[in-house]
Amino acid sequence: LPRCSVKPLLCFTAYKCRCTRKGPKIRYKDVQKLEIKPKHPFCQEKMIFVTMENVSRFKGQEYCLHPKLQSTKNLVKWFRIWKDKHR
């Protein structure tokens, strides 16, 4: 957290949601790990992080996906179904 000694309200503008953009096209089978982090005071959206498999074209990179996009909702849904079947 940044220091807000002079005017604390100005510090709120420094915080933004990390998952505001649309990520690359991701297939649920290429996802190694999916994390859903809760809302926090500076961002009213939950944050959805995906870590990619090393064998995919993304080579283990982590992406933060916008939670309200239909493509993100579909990815989360299908990833969970796929993981439950392949335990």
C-alpha cells in the first residue's frame, strides 16, 4: 500500500482493479491453476487469475481476467467441470 500521510483520499486514485482488460483467448485445457480472489476496498470486482500450463503457447504466464466478461465466466465454468472429471 502506498503511504498516504498528507491527503489519504488522493491515494484511492492510485488503486485500480487489476483485471480491467480482456485477456488473450484462453482454452480451459491450457489452464494449470485458477484463483478467484475476493473484492477489496479499492476494487469492487472479484479478481480472477489463471496460470497457464508450460506446454501451451503461454508458457506458464499468469493472466488476470475481467470477471464480468462472458468469456471469463465460461472459462471458469468449463475449467471447473474439466478439473472435476480429471482428478
